[in-house]
Amino acid sequence: MNRAIVTFSSALPALYFRTRRSSDEISREAIKRAIKALHKRHLLEEGAHAPAVAALARPFAAQGLEWKEKADKLELELQQCYRAQSRLSEQLVVEVAECRSSKAVVEEKESLITSLQNEMTHTREENSKLKENLDLKTEALDLAVTENQALKGQLEDVMQKLKEAEAESKNLIDRWMLEKMKDAEKLNEVNALYEEMMQQLKVSSIEQLARQQIDGVVRQREAGYDDFVESMVPSSCKHVINCHDGGCGSILFEHNSNMLLTGGQDRTVKVWDANTGILSNTFRGSVGSILDLAVTHDNKFVIGASSSNNLCVWESSTGRIRHTLTGHTDKVCSVDANRNSARNVVSAAYDHTIKVWDLQRGYCSHTIISVSNCNAIAYSSDGLTICSGHVDGNLRLWDSQSGKLMSEVAAHSQAVTSVCVSPSGNIVLTSGRDNVHNLFDVRSLEVCGTYRTSGNRVASNWSRSCISRDENSVAAGSADGSVSIWSRLKSDKVSVLDGHHTSPVLSCTWNELGRPLASADRNGTVCIWV
């Protein structure tokens, strides 16, 4: 305001002089313009100083409160900034730690990658070596395959020749057996005619002599052979005994005793009183099924042939196992004891071997190897010869001391299932899967009797037939559950025992006392016939 007044006062003299030089109108217009300019300037200055004037117009207490509020706000904002700075510092520390950890992990990974690259290089080298070895092996394999194909061709040629030779051999055996059967039939006819002549003569002494000399067999009392006991041909069943679960494959009477031994699929051997049918004892300890039985001549030991490739020897008085004879590599299907010594036992298995055992020491004394598996085996009455029946249908005689083959004969057109030496030791009974039962003279191996009937069919490869104590009768079981009995004096006379077995009969045995006859079937049932 003062500056405007000063300016105005300074401009008055000039305006005064101009007014003097100009007219009154010009003076008035100039004064008006000056007043307008002064007013405009005044308004501008008044607007610029309005806030200061208003502030000066307010009291100082109000301004202090406003400044305090601003200071509080600024302090609060500063604290928030400090907190944010603290959080950022902590986050920065965490990030730095994580960065260091990541750096360590990266270094570890780089080290692992380096080791893996080294291993890969080493593996590639080994792979190259193995590839070279594989190439060499492949070449060798190709060469071996080529040689194998050549050998295979040669083997096929040899097998073809072998088949042709086997076929030719079988043809020859069949023809030879046919001739033997014809001879046996002729011999039976001659025997029948001879007996008819003897009956016509009705001379007891001549008839007795004919019985002793029939079929070329001289039945005289020999050393070690007891008096003949007349055997009764049974006609009825006295006892039916359920002996074993799963089947009974072998039965045998003790020597000169009515105690019957039975062996079955339940891995036990049982002793029965044939007179009463009561169980007397049970022998346990076998880990396989009992396929055949034998008893020493003094009845002290019972031997069981087992499907577990061994033989068990029990003490008959206590039922305890004395020995377990091992050495066979397949199931033992047949066993027999020496009739003159309680020391030796012979066994046959499906490993093409026949073994002679020493019971006192419990080991094998020697082994016989056969070209065909043996189904049945028996000692001769003197213990010097072993008779064996084989799958190829042959009957073979072996020296029990040296194990050498003494002689053999084609006994059947199919497998031999049973071999039974007569009490006198002069004849041996064989049965075969061709459903034929033959008697052979042990000294000449000539057939001295052939027995067959349409109803009698051999049930298995181990079906056992038997001959009576007086050697006048032959008994054999059949697949239809019956037992056929033939008379040696009248070969056309057949007695049939049936009605009690419900499954194939596998084994028959005659008591040395002359009676009874026992039979066992596949269901484990034993019948005592009197």
C-alpha cells in the first residue's frame, strides 16, 4: 500500500507537467488510466498477501495445535518408516541366507554333475568294452548254434536208426514170445494128457511121482527146505479189514506165522492177527508211501520200500526204526530179504539200479545197474541168485555175490509186475501187464506153466501174485476186484474169489502154514480168505 502511494506521489509531478502541456481531457483520461492501473495492482497485491493476512488474523494458540498435529502425523509416519525399514532389513537377511544356501546347493549340484559326467564317461568306456565282448560272444554263439544244428541233424539220424532198431527188436521179441506161448500151450496140452493118463492108471505111487516131475520140476526135499505143507484153496472171506487210508500196495505174512504185515499210502506198516483180524502193532517213521514189504527169515526185522527213495528197517518186536537205507535216487518199488541169512536185503528202484544191503552195518554192499527199470525182485531159496522182473518184460537172474547177470528170458510181452520164487526154489512165478502169469523152471528158464483167464486183468505195474506153499496153486488179483486161483495140476480149473473188494486188487500173499490167503486192494481194504 505504501509502495503504491509512493509511486502515485512520484507520478503526480509528471502528470502535472503533462496536464499542463495537454488538454484537460487528456489529463482526465490519463488520471483515469492511472487510477485503474493502481486499482488493479492493489487488487493483485491484496490477493497475494491474503493468506498471510488471514494467518496473522488467526490466534497463535490455534496455529500451535495445528503444528502439533502435523508433527504427530510426521512422527507416526517416521515410526512406520522405521518399522518398514526393519521388516525390509529382516527380509534382506533372510534373502541373503537363502541366497547363500542356494549358492551352496548349486555348488553341490555342480559337483554332483561333474561326478556324474565322470561316471558317464567311465560307463561309456565299459559299455564299449562290453559291446566288444558281446560281439565276440555273439560270434561264438552263432558258431555254437551252427554246430548244434549240425549235431541235431546227426542226432535225428541216429534217433531214426534207433527207432528202426527198436521196432525191429520189438518185432523179433513179439515173434519169439509168440513161439514161446505156442510152446507153453503145447506143454500144457501134454501135461493135461499126461495127467489124464495118470488118472487112468490110478496108481497112487505113480501119481505122486507124476506130481513131483510134472513140468520138469523135481520137488524133492532140499537142504534148508522144510517139509511140504498142503495148502488149502480158500472159498470164503473170513475177515474184511480197512487197513490204510489211500490204498494198500503190499501185504506179507511173517514166516510160519499168522501175523500179517500191510503197507500203505498212509506211510505206515501195520501188523494184524489173521485169525482175529485185530491190529497188533503199527510201525511209523517212513516219509513216503510203502510200496513193498519184506521180513527177515527170523522175523526180527521188517523192511519197507518207500516212495521217498529209501528203505526203512523196523525191529518187529518194538516197532522202532533200526536203519534208514539211502542210496537210491528214485522211488524204491520192490524189496526182498535173504531166506538163509538175516543180514542181506535186496531192493530195486526206478533209477535202473538193484542194490544189495548189509543190515548189520546199514549200508549198501554193492549195486547192480540194469538197462531197464525193475518192478519186482526176489531172492532164490539158497540166497545165491537174485530174480528180477523188468519194464521191458524180461526176467533176469543175477549172481547175488558178484552182481553179474547170469541169464535172462523174455517172460512177457509187456512189463513184468511180480516175481515170486517157490518155497522149493525150483520154479519162479511171474506176472505181467499182458495179463499172463507164467511159471519158469529156474534151472533152464523154460516155461512150465501159463495161466490166464478173460476175467483176470493185472491192475498196475506193481501187482503182486503168489504161489502156495505146496506149489499146487497160483493166486493173482484182478482189476475188477476179484482174486483168481489156478491149479497147477489142472490149469483149466480156475477158482474166483469176489464180492468183497470194491477196487482193483494189487497184492496177494499165501501163508507159509498153508492157509489163509490174503489180498489187498487200492482202497486199502484187506481180505482174509479161508
